[in-house]
Amino acid sequence: MLCFFCEMRFHELERRLYRRLREARVVNSRAEARTLLLAFLELLRRDLLKKKRVKLTGFGTLAILETSPRRAYDFYRRAPLELPPRLRFAFRASRRLKKALSGK
């Protein structure tokens, strides 16, 4: 069952990865699983910082997008503002993940 209020921290992800890889006889220690996880996360981070899209088949697409500059209003000063462009993180779930979440 999916828990919307639960979160998985790094050590929990590391522990689950270690169990799966140990069953498949890929790693022998939790340190090896941690090294693999850190290497994967570092590759993701590098590509995202280069503003490349990262597509994980069956999971979704991760990307860094640049928003355009926009106008806003400062209610304290009662004056218009020009907000500069900024970078934002975007995730788009794959059809397979959406289907799994909807229970179909």
C-alpha cells in the first residue's frame, strides 16, 4: 500500500538496495551497496546540473527547467516587481508508474 505521508530516507534506500542486491548475489556488503547508490546519485546530479533530461524507463523523467522572468506585485511597497528567471526541478512520471499508482 502506498503511504503519502511516509518518506524514504537515504539509509532506508541503502538498506533496501543492499537486501535486493545481496539476494541477487551482486554485492557482499552494505558498503558496496552504498557505493553503488552514491555513484548513481552522483551521475544523476551531474547530468541535472548540466541541464540534461534524465529519463528512467518505467519510472519517469527528471529535468532542470528555467522559468521565464515574470511580473509580480509587492503588497508591502505597493509597487510592481520584475522577478528574474530561475531554475526549478521537474519530475514527470512515466505511464507505467502512473498506471501502478492508480491501481490499474
